[in-house]
Amino acid sequence: MEATTLFQIFTASFSPDPNVRITAELELRKLEPQEGLVPTLLQLISPSPSSTPAVRLAAAIYLKNRISSSWRPPPPASVMSTLSPSARYTAIPPSDRQALKTNILPLLAALSRDEGSNSVKLQLSSVLGKVIDSDFPEEWPGLVNEVGALLHVSGEGEVEAGLRATVEVLRTFRWVDSLYHTLRRAWGAGDVVSNIGAYSTDHLGRYSRKDPESRILGDLVVHLFPQLHKLAQNILASQPTTAAALNQQGTLLHLVLKSYKNSISTTLTPAQQDTSSLVPWGQLFLAITTHSLPIELLPADDEDREKHPWSKAKKWAVHSLNRLFMRYGSPSQLASNMKVPYGKFADLFVRMFAPGILETYLGMVTRSVGGEWVPSKVKHHMLVFFEECIKPLSTWELLKPHVQPLLEQFVFPLVCLTEDEIELFTDDPPEFARTHFGDFIEDSYANPTSTSLCFISALVESRKKITLMPMLNFIQTAVSKYPAETTPRQKDGALRMLASLALSTSKSQKKIAPMMESFFVAFVLPEFKSPHGFLRYRACEVVEKFESCDMTWENKANIEGLCSAVMEAITDTDLPVRIQAAITLPELARYEDKLLKLANEVDLDTLTNTTRSLCAEFSEEVIPFAVELTQQLIGSYSRLVRESHEIREKQEQMDSYDGGFDDEKTLVCMNLLKTIEQLVSSLAKNPESLARVEELVTPALLFTVQNNLVELYDETFEILDSLTFYNKSIGPAMWPLFEAAFTSFKTGGADYFQEMFPFFDNVVSYGAPTLATNSDYRSMLVDLFVSAMTSSELGADDRCVACKIGEAMLLNLRGNIDEAIPPIVERAMTFVVNAGNEDTDKDFVITVPLFLHSLELVITSIYYNPALTLAILDRHDWTQQFFSLWFKHLHSYSRVHDRKLGIAAICALFEWLASVGDAPLAHNASQLLGGALQLFKGLPEAIVEREEYIKTLEEADDDEEEDEDIDDVDEEDDGAAEGDVHDATNEYLDMLARRETDVSDDEDDDAASTWSEEVTWVSPLDSIDMYERFTATLRGLESGSPALFQLATQPLTAPERTDLEAVARNALAGGEKAATAALRAPISA
């Protein structure tokens, strides 16, 4: 294949003429199966004066996408492949695959030597990662030796290529605990050992099935890491004199440290635990952390400096030290399942290494305070380490003398707004909002401010007796000196620190909490009138944090002043103040008399959260105003959503729409809908008002669904669910919404299927009269089911939801939707018969819940129409398999509904057998009867447990409505101050470890854990007493089909006859009520 041809195709792909671009793309697709495409692409990507940067980058991106889609073949064909075609896959010829593995490392080295090839190099590194992830070790056994050879070469290009390959190799083993399961899925259980065993070089041997990935990782560490350490020392010893050289030095060190970081993510190999490795690597990490950088060679811009390779190298050095301590090296914080493998290492590390790390970090703090530049992510990781040192007593004793200066000199400046942030507050308020508020907030990982606040909280939570009062004294001093000696930024920082202490101070009812009111009056409330907008914003935040902990107020005048100040902030000139005030207002809901009066004076849009909180807190009180309030809310919502939609349409027409949403308007719309849903819930027992609310809101909700405003689907369908559930009917206004929801599902809204499900389920449950006479609506439901069961875009959980819809159709439309039986039985049985098949398409994973739901759906089909269902099962030769699996898993169906459905299906089978006379299934009549008796055995207990479960939920709701006093915590009783503080996270990990140990190998145990009562699900079977129904069926057999009755009852064992007599007695005595009476008696007593 000629490189010139490819060059021309990629050049044409940049043409402004769309026809030329499409032609180029089609030509490129035609070339995909041809041998030689990959080597030619590599030739085109390589540095060459004859090529252009744009073409080289386009070729690199195309190669990356080609490898992503077609390097690993799709799963073998199976029954599931008939449901959905695999993603576009065009096999890469074996010669091209080998050519890529032969040439990619040398090409990466060449790109590393070329200063203008950085973007192309990163794309090729991604290609390398995908190939290694797929082929190493079994199909690329010589890779480690190739990498070792590159690391021995003196050229920086070869070294960088070798390091990038090392990073990718170790990335493969980053999560070693799950790798074996990944291999098992990829190759099948029987091939894992043989494939791993194929990986054999001079240095790496064969591996057992028990734990192959950790042994490979251990050998990689032994083989590669001494070489990596020596290389890093030599790189660090060099003294760059140019910015480019400093950049390259940082890049190489960054790659070395990233390799180490990848190796210790979830395990620490024996070699790494040994002091012969730990000491030199630890010294290297500390040396890189403390290495002084020539400031004149670094970028002048702060953001560019943070992205410098040396910043990344320092970050991974500190991160690795932290990981060694926090996961493996702190004895008191080790999870129970890690004490055996890492207990001795932890004892050594906390005694011999942790003090040195702490000392080094404190030294870096001193240098930072003195003005030396330290990357923000390094500050973040140092603060994380300091926070971890609070818990073990040994490290706390070392940290304790430094806490106060650390807070005052290092942490306090970090929590103060920077000059850039203040400038952003003034010049770009929306951007400030996106980076500082809960619903808008961006990734704060790069910003040590949030880590500083976490450190403060951890101090007072774990060592309150020692740290809380000194910290409050520092805050008091800072704010009392404002404005004479303290700047506005510093007062802001002091108030921000105070906000992080809200929970701790509120718990201290005896000493500190009573003092907070006077503090607020003196230093917080006055800032609502501050000329500095960021101080007004901070005052709102402090009020929000303390009011969320139910701060104590003695003076009513102060409460009124507080409410008035926050309400005035709603109309502040600065957007961040308005947003923070709107966030704060819901926390003042306990002062409802004052807020409701003030709410009439403020624009409703800005009070959405507050209105919602008032509706939740005082649902009874708002009922008289619910319809009027809904009218106002839906008016605001309609206006906002139509404005946003019009803007989006204009952008689409101008081809400038980027797929995003107006965050602020979207959040307001979400809150408006949530408030409406709260109002709907409050009207559950007021059908007249509920009908009026439905009439008001359905046009706006229809607009939302018709225009695929998917960002609002969660709230929209929650309202539709509530309206249809509380009304227990589907009115005329709801059917257009059903049509719109179906259309949305079919045209891009499938990702929101689970949000739509409750509405669809209610439509089936409460709209049966209309559905029975409207074939178009029934066709939509069947199409909905089939699409959900066959779409590769949906997963197992979505298919469980589809099964529930299918079950609702058959139960509520019994006798009126025969056309649904063939697709329902065929789709459900496809999943039933393929459960446990390891060759199943990855897009159609069959979980235990999906298997059980699919099997129950076929049981429901038996209940709906035994003749039609059995005919379909017979046609596919599935009948014997179905009955075998059904009765094998009877014990898995433990819910009331499952048991009643199973009994009803068996009754339907008996009645069908009686009507047809002789049928092969009649010879299994005794097994059917035995299955029914097995279901009856646990039915009374299931009914009582369900009633108790509902009662528990109702009591829990009642408990939530009661006020809960915050526990009175006495600072003098702070036992944690003098001992180890156990990590709450590890309690959770210990629980998971115990659960993993206790888990049974029987998959049905897993089923039981995911198969619980759904108390809001309504079924026609609820009103049927199964004792009476079953007894009536047997009586009918006895009188009308005595031969069948004898086939069913004669083979019964003595215990089964006793069970049958008990069922008959309960039927005569009152059915389910009689059966459960004995169980209820002890509960009532």
C-alpha cells in the first residue's frame, strides 16, 4: 500500500467540501481489510519533512480508533448475537498486527526525539496501551525484554519509549485483584491458566490458576524496578540548563514514578516490602519531592506551571509515599483482611519511615510559607498525609506540636480566596459559581483548598479536646482585627474555617454552642452589608452551614434579622451571593412564619429550594394553597424551559449548539419540578385538588418529553409516576404523554428507561380499560418490551425493568393482549436458556436477577394463557428446560407476589389440562401439585413479613418527621485525644471482607440478596386469595377430571398430603387470613 495514497486521503478529509470529506472517509473504510494498512499508517505518522503535522495527527488518531475497535475480536457467536449486531469490527490482518508490535516502540522513540511530535506521540502511546492491555503477556511474551533493551540505551528517545511501555505494562496490573476475572471473561475459565502459562521468558516463569496476576506483577517488579531506580537517579542527577531539558527531565521522572504508582495501587509485592527496595525508592521519592527547581526555566503562567512534567513528577512522588503509608504502612488503620499480608510491613513503616516523611513534608511547608513555589497537587497530597497522621497515636504525637503553626501559616492562607478568585467573582460570576457551589462545582482535586478544609474537620473530629478551642481562638482573633489589621481576604478565610467547624461546634452544647449567637451578631451578620461581595457570599455560607446543624438562637430579634438579611441577599447585585442565599434559605425552613411572609415579596424563581423545603416540612399547611402554588411554579417552569429550548433551537440552526445545557436555568427547572412533585405527594389524599394539579402540569411536562429535554427526565417522570399512582387512573391528558414517552424511548431516550419505568408501569396497571380497546397503545407496549430486551445500548438492569413491564401487561390485560405472548416468551427464554453461558455477547450479560425476572415472565405467560405459551415453548424445544429450571428455582421466589403467581400459574395449567383431556404434561401433574405445596409452605410467613416490612417503612417515615436532638457532646469526654483513631472507612472495608468470606458459592444466595419486596407494585393477584383459588381448582379437577385428579394426588407422600390438608383447612377457615393468624398472634401480643 502506497503512503502517498493514504496521505492524499487524509488530506482530502480536511476539505471544506463535505462531499470530498465523505468520499475520503469511504475510501479509507475500503482500505481497512487490506494487508499493509497499519505499516503504512506507521510510516505516515513517523517524523518526516514530506508530511504535514495535521495529516500525521489525523493518521495517529485514525490508527488509535482502528486498534480500539478491531484489535480484539468480538465474542464468539451465540444465541445473543441474534439480538443485536456487534459494533463495527474489521479484522486486522496477522501481518499488520505483527508489524505494529515490531515497529511501535522504535517509532515511539523517534517521536520522543522530535520536539514537534508531542500530540502524535500521545496518540501512539494510547495505541501501545491498548495493544499491551489486550496481548500482554500471552501474545507478546518478549515485550519485557524489548522494554529492558530500550531502557539500557543512552538515547533519551529510546528511554522515554521504554518508560511509556513500562507504564502501560504496569497499568495492566494496576487492579490485580480483578485481573483474573477479566481474563476469565475474555478467554473462559479453562483457558486462563494455559494462556498465563504461555508467558515465559528468561526472567518470568509459569503461573498457577490461583493468583497468576500477582505473581506476574511480582516478577515484573524484581526484573524491571532496579533498572528503573538506577535510571531515575541518573536522570535526577543531571542539571538542565534550558527549559526544554528541564521539561524532558521531568517527563522521564514522571514516567518512572507513574510506573511505580501503578504497581502499588492494590497490592504491595514482597520485593517492594523488603527494605532493600523500600529504602532506595523512598529516598528517591523524598529527593524528588524536595528537589529545587530553577524558577527561571519554568513557565511564568501558573496554570502552565501546574501542567509542567516536573509538577507531575513531584505529585506522583508524594502520592506514592502517601499510598505506602495510608494503604499498607499504618498498623492501626489496616483493614482486617490486610493485617496478615501487611501487618509486619506496617509495623516497620510507621516506626522507621513515616516520621521521615512527616519531617520532609513539614520542611516543604516551611519552604512554601517562605515563598518557594510548590505545585498545588503536592500541597494537596501533603495535607492528605497530615490528615492521615491524625489517626495513629504514634504519628499524631509527632504532628501535634506543629498543628497550630501549620494551621496559621500554611492552611489558613490556602482557605482564603486568592486574588484570581476575587477577580473571577467580580468579572465572571457564572464561572465563579461553577467552581464554588455544590451543584455547579468542578473537580477540586487540583485545588488544595478543599483538602485544607477536610484537614480542619478531621482535626476537630478526631482530636477535639486539643484542637477545637485553639482553632476557634485563632478565628476569633482574625475576625476581631478586621478591618484594622485583617484584610477582607483574611476575614473571608477565617469565616470559611468557621463554616467547616459548624457540626463540631453545634455538638458542643454546653460550652461553645451558646457562644455562637453573640459571635454571629458581632462578626457574621454585619457582613451582609459588606461592600465586598465575596464577604456577603461567605456570610450566607456560614449561616447555611450552622443552620443545617440547627444552631441555637435565644433572641427572636436576631432570628428576624438573620432571615431578613438572607432574604435581602436573594436580590443581591452579585450572582454568587444570590445563589448562596437561595441555597441557604431552605435551612431556615424552621422559621416558616417569617419566611412565608417574606416569600411573597421575592421573585418565586429564586426561592425554589425554600418553597420545596417548606412543602416538605409543612405539607399539611400548604394543602389549601397547593393548586395556586402549583400554578405559579408551573408558569415559571414553562417560561424557563421554553426560553432554553428556543435558544437551543437557534443554536442548532446556526450549527453552534455544543450539546450542553444552561446549568443555572436547568437547575432552577429541576428544583421547580421537585417542588411540584412535593406538592403532588402532599395531595395524595385529596383527589379533587390532585386532578386540578394534573390538568395544570401535563402541558408543560408534555412539552418537556416531546422535545427530548432529557436533563429534566428524572424529575418529569417522578411527577408522572406520582400523579398516576395517587390518581389510580390514566386520564385523557396522560395518553399523549405516554405516546411522547414511547417516542422518546425509541429516538434516543433509551438511557432514561429506568426513569420512565414507573410511569409506564402505572399506565399498564391503571390504564387497562383503555389499553384493552386500543391496539395501537398495546403495540407500543410490546415494542417497548422487545426494544429493551434486544438493545445493546441497555444493560441487565434495564432488561429486568422490561420484564416487569411485560409481567404487568400480562397480569393487567389477561385475555386482551395475546399478540404479546410470542415475543415475550421468546425474548425471556433466550435469557433463561443462556444463563451461565460464558460465550454470551458482552452486551447481553445475564445477571442472576435478570435470569429470575426472565423465568418469572414465562411463568406469568403460563398464567396468562397456558396453551399459547406451551405451544411456543414446544416449537423451540424449550418445554422440558423451562419446567426443570422453574421447579429448581422455586425457593428463589420468596416474595408474596412470586408465590401467588406460581400458584396461580399451576392452577391455570391444571385447568388447561382438564380442558384438553390427554396431554403429555398430565403425567407430571403430581410434580405440579408438589410445586404448589412448596410455594404454599412459605406463603403465610411471606405475607406477615411483607406487612411488617410495610409497617417498618411507615414507622421510619414517621421517625423522619420527628425532630432529633443533636447529642450533647462534652469536650472533656474526648477519649480519642490520647489514642489511635480507628478509620471509619476501614469499618466499611471490614464489613465487605466479612461479607465476601461468608458468601455462599450457590448463586441462588446472591439472588435472595437482590430479590426483595416491592411494596408499591400493584398486581391483580393481590386481591386473589390463593388458598381459596387453589382449593377451588382441585375441587373442579376432582369433579370434572377425576383421572387427572388421581394423577396429581395419588403419588403424594405423607408429608405432602398433610400440607394439602392444611391448605384445604385454611381455605375453609378464611384463606390467607386464617393461614397467617397464628403468625400474627405473637406479634400482636
